[in-house]
Amino acid sequence: PNGQFVLGKLFDPSLYPGEPVLTRAILDQVSPDNPVIVMNASMHYLYVNSAALAAAGVDDAVLDPPGGTFGRVDGKLNGVIGEAPAMLMVFSALPKPTQQDIADGITQILNAAARRGVTSLREAATGTLAGVGEVALLHQLNGAARLPVRVSTAQFSLVPGKTPAQVAAAWAEAGVTPFSGDEMVRADAWKVVTDGSNQGRSGYFMQPYLGEVSGGKANLTPEQLREVFGVGLDAGWQLMVHTNGDAAVEFALTALEELLPSYGGADLRHRFEHVSFTTDDQLARMAAAGISPSFLMNHVYYWGAAFRDSILGPTRADRLDRVASAYAAGMLPSLHSDYNVSEINPLLSARTAVLRNLEADGSVLNAAECATPAQALAAITTNAAWQIHADDRGSLEVGKRADWAVVSADPWATDASNWADIAVSETYIDGTPAWQS
């Protein structure tokens, strides 16, 4: 009916010839009467029509919030909206989901994860949908019927109109403090986003994107970054820092090299998320600072050709998701899906870490960065557990929790090229069934 929102996701111009932008004008032609919001596959951009802007009360006079952008042509909004502070201004117009809606969505996603053999995961943007009550809802769901997957939450630190200190206070008032919770749902991290999407050309790079004069920009000023880091460190959180471009890695790393020595030697296992493009020097400094990387590994598989051919060029593309170099620097990297940027399928991510082949043409992107099978499997098991402070799981051995999956073939005895085809029939948590096909 007229006036009802139409929602879409997973559109990505970088995967189409000529990289066509989905603009307000195009969406107005498609749907003049219904508000339309389409999310980019990276989750760093929205594409909206005039009805959606009107519903959100956003017009051409709107100012870009800190860390967010409203795209314009000749001073008029073109419907392209970048980064969470601006995106949330439009999302605010959406009908509020009920607790049952949210519960149904959580259950669907966790079952999809269990179907791939996942028994524990990190939720990386807690609070962005329903505020600080999201953690309580997870506990309520688990109390009603045990969740099929254990959940480690990363509390989002940036909320439009609030200082980081106010955000931290809101979490604390809700009873969400560092490492609070239980063996099924635990709050572990403070999430900070320093830049945007590399394929969307809002990731922050030292050199410009191909054919452009800009290499993107940071979402925060140096002062804002140190403020939000300081608030998280003062509270005792593990820092989980989104860094995509090499300049974003440098931006966050320099700040933490200055700040961390003041906070003693607590075993917080700070982590850079995506850490997509790095230099040798940055990897060595991360290791020295006690920061580990988690790679969105299927950036290589799905977007490697686009980075090589049209976004960054072959030299920089070779520095994408450097698992082998991270191990060589002495770190314990993990792999993640960044769902729904890529599907939840740890064995597909591990396969990509070993083979580094590209979906577009089957070629290999920088064979020197291919991980060994053992390294790739550790990155989705023991290393991943270590990064989320889950030392009681990640491997089957005496003294650890009995969390496992029943699969059609043993990855440790199977060629990596076949890993993505391995089927899961059951998962277990604490030795009891959590999910069955």
C-alpha cells in the first residue's frame, strides 16, 4: 500500500560495469509513493528516494552529522547516504520493530550460523537497532529457550547526539559492563568505526583511489578518536576497531600506541576489524601493541577483482587481507563474514584464506599471502575463540566446553578447495544438541 516502506539490501555498484549509482531520481521513478531504503552490501551506504527523505524529515538544508555524509549534486540531496550517523537519521523514520520482530530476526540469524557449524559468534554492532535493551533481549530469549549459538556482544560506541561518555553511561545503567553476562550471552567489547567501505570508496587510504583525487577520509577527528577510545579503555572494555583502508589502520594504531601504555598490561586482546589493507610496518606495530586482526576474508573472493582492476590497482590489491603476514608477525588472526556483507560460512572464509582465488575470474590474488590449511582452520576456531575471550572453547580437549559440529567431512583431512561444500548436520553446546538439520 502507498506509504509503506520498501526495504532492500546487498546492492553494490562496484560489482557492476561502470559502477552505476542508485540515486534518488532512479528510486523516485521506481516508487514515487512508497519510501524506499536500499542498503549497500558493505552496510556503509543507503540509497533512498524522496519519500524516504520526507518521512525522515530530511531535506536539502540538512547538515552532515560528524562521521556521516548526505550525497549532493548541485546542492541538492541525491539520495546516497554514507556512514552510521547519517544513516541512522533516515532509519529513525522506519516503523519501530516489535520485540517479537527482533526476536524472530535474531533466531533466524543464529540458526543460519548454526547451520554452518558455528557455536559461538561476535555480534559487532550491538545497540544499533533497539538501543541498550538489545543485550537484555538476548538474555530473555536465551532464558526462554537456549540460543543455538553463544553470543559475544560489541557495544556500539557512537550514537548521534550523544557523547561517548553518555553512551557508555547508558550501557552501564542498563547493566551492560565489560564481560558481564553468562556463558551464553556476554558483553565483551566497545565498537568504534574509523572509516567506511573500500569498495564504496569511503575507506580511508594514504593514496587516492584509482581515477580520483581522494583516498577517502576518517569518520572521526584525531581528538574524537582518542576520546571514544579513552572512554572504552576507562571502562575496561576490549576495543573492537573497524579499520578498512591503510590510512584508517595508521589512524587507529597511532592513537592506541599513544593511549595503551597508560592502561597497564590488562589482557584485553584489542582487535582491529577488517584491517583490510596494511603495510609490513603496521602489522609489526600491531603485534607490538598487542592488537590482533580479524579479516573479512571473502573481500578477496567477492571483491578482489574489483579492487585490482578498478578501485585500487594491482599493487595495493595485493595487500588485501594479509593472513600469512599476520601470522609471520606473530599475531593470532581470525576470519569473519561481517554478515550480511558476506554469508556466514566459516569454511568458505577459510578456503579463501588458503587459496585466495577470485570469484570473478578464478585467478589468485597474491599467492604469497596464502595461509596454510592449519592456519586457516585455527583462524576460525582457536584464534577466533581467543579473540572473544572464550578460552574455554575453540578446540576439543579435556577441560574445555563440549561445543562442536557434526560434519560430512573432516576439514583437517580434506583439501581446502572442498571445504565450502562440507555439510553440517548437527551442532552441540555443552555436549547437548543446539541445532539439527
